Amino acid sequence: RSAGTGWLKHFEWAPPPAMSSDEEELAQLRQATRYQRSAASGVQRGVHVGSTAAPEPDVEYVAEAPLLKPAAEDAEGDAGLPVAFGRGAPVHGFSVPPRALGGDDDDKDSSGDSREASDDEDEIFPFNLEVKIPAHHKAVTALTLDPKGSRMATGGADGVIKLWDFHGMKSDTKCFREVTPVEDHRVQALQFNQSGGILLVTMADAVSRQLDRDGVDAGVTPTIKGDSYIRDLQHTRGHTQMLTDGRFHDVNPNRWWTSSVDGSVRLWDINGEITGIDQHLCCEQVLTCLDKRNVCSGGSGKTGSNYPMCIATSLNAKMVVAGCSDGSVQLFNEKRVMRKPDKICRKSAHLDTVTGISMFDNHLSTRAIDGTLKIWDLRQFNDKNGPVATIGDLPNDMDKCSVSFSPDGEYVITGTSCDPKAKGKPAGSAVIFSVSTHEEVKRASFPDASVIRSMWHQHLNQMVVTMSDGSVRMLYDKKQSHHGALLFVGKQPTRVKDVGTANIREQAFAVTDRESLSAGGFKLRYDGTIKEVKKPRMTQEAKEKSRQLAPERPTGRPAVDGKGAEVVKSNFLTTAYIQAFGKNMVHQTDSQQALLAVAEKADKTDGLINSAYATSQPHNTLDFSKVTEAADKMLQKKRYCPMCGLKLCKCGYMAKKGLVEPEKPEAKRSK
């Protein structure tokens, strides 16, 4: 191999055996089947999400010769090397057409299916239909969908989180659950984990929470609030001020990131240290964002203070990027101890607060209030090189206006705010730009509302947009989109019969307590309503078993009246008792008349009670009416003072006049 000839030069290759017509036809069929499967999945580079392009009928796929030449033809020592490189190179002995793998620039005209040369934009952007979902009373500031696209969670400035199930929704677009984690606090961010079973909730306080997919507490320990009197953020175990963003770790499902106004980005682990009486979770890592002085000032209110507004992570979790309030973009690389940013772009970044940030492969896109959208190359991320492209004239007044990539990473989506100075009727819009050409390729306008959050879901092939008027818009296509809006559009809601509530038994249940609901005979639907579960009908065999049978009557005992009839044993005993002791007439007498008859015999002086104790207790031990104490006897002998009116004179008049006996010397000494 060092001589340049290679060991393959001296290896004699046998020519491939000739294939029969049946084998050749079978090879062509296998190759065509493989291509159709790969084209249907839409995972090849250059095949757009939702594209229904099929291979051209005149293209034939035939087996070619092996990639290695025989030794006799190897005159220059290139045996064993591929005959060509690139997308159109033979793969595994077959020549795959460029169209199947995306094609090169030279093949755009021949393929006829290039994105730039496509005549039908609906095949690339399946957003020709729209449905409006009235979600919140105020602006919708948070949006997320689970990976499968079956459920959606939205959060608004009113502090309410609403969960939507597309399979259970009807045309009335009602959510099945409403949750308010903290009163009077805005929802900053929401995100489902990789499995879609846990929802990370970031509110406008210092604590992050987690709910399950039904909106119930997931049982995860809430994060601890840090000590606001500690200036160094490395020495406090939690955020000290309001949270701004939160997202799950892309590799470890037990970890998540949060950013705060205190100037830090923290990493949390569900299995981390728990402290305090309330058993709160402590953070694992503390990342600090720096201002122009290279100091972590946070939202201290001073001039030049800086804190992270939004965060993004790479798919392999090797990188964390934070968009800050001063317009800078700061990057942290994964390492054992992550404290200060490894790279900071401040001069070439935005002039105002960064509101949205997103990452796909080596591309980074940022959105800011200064009305610009910037696309960065992470391999050349510094102030010297600057961003790859800067797109302006995008008005933005919302501090939660996001930016996101398409599922294939070829496009970037963001929203614009209503511009009251613009001519005509003000309208917000969702704009799509090409990452390669940096040109606008699609725009959807919404009158009298600003676009805040926007995302293009991969499995649904639909775009979901949140608005400042509290509504959620879903853009879809009937042919290329899957599930999502197609499940509830045109689906009539269930009619509820109007019945009187006079004879209905009212019951109160905890909505989250499924056991009490099922015990009461009710079931919680996906749309949030409660349905009474009908009991299953009993079979005829079960009815016969549950039927109560009367006991057999005793026979052979004559009746008392002598008529000879069979009488129950209990009746016979009752009749015999009446004959022996007579009939009890107590219940027929008047109790008042009986008491009045006895009252004349009682002693009127002593009464009924005293007369009952006259023999056993002649002297009443509890009668203190005739007992006189020593103090009372002393006061009875004394006279009232004519001056002060007291028997024990306080003014001294009685002593001066000699009307009071002088106290004895012994009494004075005792006092």
C-alpha cells in the first residue's frame, strides 16, 4: 500500500456471471421497489416533506458492473476505487438517479422537480387551507406539539395552559383540559419531551414544573428558588428571578434547561440533589451570560445589564446557545464544568432584545425586536465573520416572537407584528425564507393580529401559528397533510339533549381523581366533558340468581281461632301471648292525661324530685342558701359610711368620728 500500487492490484477478480432474463428482471424489480419505498418516506435529501413525487416512467434501473475492475485492466493502480463520487455515484452496484437523492445543480433542468423551479408551490408548502382555534383571552405566548402530533399545548399571557387532543376535538374546537399552575403569571414556554408523556412548564416565576400529557402533576419535584441576597450565582442552587425560557435535554430525558432574568442558564436533573423542608430540586450546572464588561449582571436594572431571553440546543446536546436582552448571542460548549460562554457575538449581532432562537445542524437562526432575522454558520461563529445572512424589514413588537426551521432544514419560519404605519389594513404574517438563497418564498397574512409563535410539524406536515389576539391558526392541505386539523375540521359536535335538572342528582368530583369519577359512574372525555357510564345489562341467568326467593311457610300447626287454617309460627306465638298476659294498651293511652292524674298525688311543696330523696337523703348537702360566711357576718355588723357609701370606709370619715373600732396592733403587724 505504501508503494502506491495497492494490494488489490495483485488480486485476480473473476468476471461477474452472466444473468438470465429472469434474474435481470428480478433485479430491476427489486431496485424499483427500493426507490419507491425511499421516495414515499420522504427522508432523502432533496425530497420535500409531503412531496408525492414518483420516479419517471421512462427511467430504467439496471444492475451495473461491480465497482472494482479486474486486475488486467488496472494499468494505473486505481483498482478497487469507485468510478465516481457524489450524489449520482453508483451505490451497492446500482446507479441511483440524481433525482432520488436530491440531484445536483447541473441536473435541475433534467429532473423537473427542483424546489426553485417548481411550478406548484403547494407541493412544497402545504398551507393552502386555514382553521382558526379561539384559545385564550390574551396573547398566546407558548406553543408545543408532542412528537407524534396527537396533542397540542398552548399557554397565554392570562396564565392558563390548555391541552388539545386532535383525535377528540370537534368543529367547535374545545380543549379537554385547562390548568393554571400559578395565578397572575404569564406562561413563558412549553415543551413535550421526546416520548410526549411529560410537559415542561415555564412560568413567569422562579420555579419550573412538569405535567403529564393529561395536564396532571407528573410527580416531579419542583425546582428550588435561589437566595436573592447571594450575588455570585454559582453559590445559589436555583434561579432568583423570573424565568424566561425552558426546554428539555435532547439526549437525556431526565434533564432540562431553564433561563432566567438573573442572568443564568441552569441545567436540572430529575435525579439530582433535593434540599430543604419542602424537598426542592437543586440545579446541576450554572451557565452565566456576560455583558459588555464581561460581568454577569442579570436583570439588575442598571445600564448595560444583560440576561438570556431564549435558549436553543443542538441535537447531540453538545452545544447551548442563548439569545440575550442586549442583542448578543452567546454559545456554550459541553464540558465538565460549564460556566462562562465560549463564544460571544455582540458587534455583529442584533441591536435589540433577541426574542427567538433555533438551531438545525450547523445553522443557527435568531430573531430580535430590531426587526431583523439573522442566519449563522456555527462553524464560523464569531464577530469577524458575522452572520451568513441578515434579513430586515420584519417588524416585531412581541418579546416571544419565535423562529424555527422546517423539518428538512431547508427553510426558516418566523412571524411579523402588525405595523400600524403600513398602508392599508394592518396585518401580521408568517414568513418563510430559504436558508440557501435567503429569499422569501412564502407568506401567510393574518389581519388585525401579530404572529408570535410558529412551527412546522414534521409528522403532521402542517404549520401552527399563535396570534396576539389569543387565537391559534393551523395551516394545512387536504392531500399532503396528515391528521392534525384534518381530524376535527367538519366533524360536528355531539348534540346534548336539553333535559330538566329537577330530578338530576348533583355530585361533585375532583377532575384529576379518576378513581372517584369511575366509582360514581362517570368517565372523563378527551374534550373535557364528563359522561355518565351506563351499567351493562344483566343477563337472564344473572337476574335469576339475584332474585330474592320467599322462605317456605311452616305447616301442620292449627290456628288459634279453630278454623283449621295453616298459620305462620310468629302469628301463633303472638296469639298465645295475648291470651296469657293480655293485650298491651300502652300505645293507645294519652301520656299527658296519665301524668296529670299522678300529679295530684305528689307533694306540692317538695316536688317530685325532693320527695324521691326524702328518705335516703333527708338533708340537702348542696343547699347553701342558709350558710353565711365569716366575711358576710363581719360586713353585717358594720355601718355604711355617709361620705363614701361603703361599709369598709375608704375616705377615713368613719375613723375620725370614732364610728369604727381601731385595729389591733397584731392585725397591723400581720398586714
